[in-house]
Amino acid sequence: MIVRPNLLEFIKQINAPQANIVTSIWKDYEERTENRPFFDWVDNVGYERCQLHTSGHADLDGLKTIVSHIVPKHIIPIHTEKKGMYCEIFNGVIGLEDGEKFEL
């Protein structure tokens, strides 16, 4: 079952005698105040814990592969500090500012 720290109360209701908890969030997120109750509870009940980070960030080769398969009309870069770089690499790039709307 895929869970997130904000599902702690739901997980407590399952009351599984044994469990392995595999997290995919960045290790430092486990220490955030809002996530501590979840991880403290997991540790206190004695569940095995494994951290296996999966990144939401794509590298340039990955982006090129996706674009070559999808062949989009437009590309709108998000969650990046280098929006201008996309114009140098891809066609149809639309650089929006945070909060700016784009009409389809």
C-alpha cells in the first residue's frame, strides 16, 4: 500500500503486527516537523524502515526522450531555475511566470 506521512491516523487503524515501510521521499523530509509524528510512530511500533529515494527531477537526456516520443505542440517548463535554456533546446517553448495563465 502506498502511503504518505499525512495518512498516519489511517495506518494506525490497520494495526498490522508487522510491516515494512519503504519511503521514497528525500531523506531530509523525514526530519521535517510535520513528518516526525509518522516516522516516530513507525519506529516506536518496530516496523522495518527503508529509504529508497525517487526523484521527480528529469535530466536533459530524459527530457529529450520524452519530447521525441510525445512531440508536443508546446512545452511549458515548470519547477526550474533555467526556463530560458529550454528555448535553446526545444521548439514550441512557452515561458510562463509563476501564477501566469495559459489559455488552451
